Amino acid sequence: MLNLFDIILLKQRALDVDDKNTKTVFWMMFEKVSVILCLVIVLAVGLALSLPWWAIGALVGLSIGPIVYAHLYFIYVRPVKKRQEHS
């Protein structure tokens, strides 16, 4: 089980490999854009259900953690685990 410090180290190692690596830059931009897009979708679902504003805020607020963790897992942690399994 990885903790937050391990994820920060994984992101730092990805940046240290090559600062001009376009693949790394793409994945970092993809991560941020997709997190924002997922949160906008959650907001749209809350609005479509005609929830009160406090419920929409709670829905978006409670979904931030799982959305961010899932993105970090699939972009940074999962490839490292796959490489470790094949080694």
C-alpha cells in the first residue's frame, strides 16, 4: 500500500527523468485536465438532479479525494507496480 509520500516521490522521479520529456508533460497535463473534467461531470450530475446547493457542494467535496487518488493511481502507481511484477 502506497502512502501520499510515495506518490509524491513517484511524481518527482517522473519529472527528474527528463525535464523536456513530452510524454511526462502530456501525462501531467492529462492528469489535471481529467481531474477537472471529472469534477465538472459530478457537478453537472448534482445540478441535473436539482439538488440544493449545499448538497451539490457536499457531493463535489466528497468526490474530490476518490477522483484525485484514482487518477494518481492509474497514471503513476499502476505502471510502477506492473514493472515490478514483470521484473
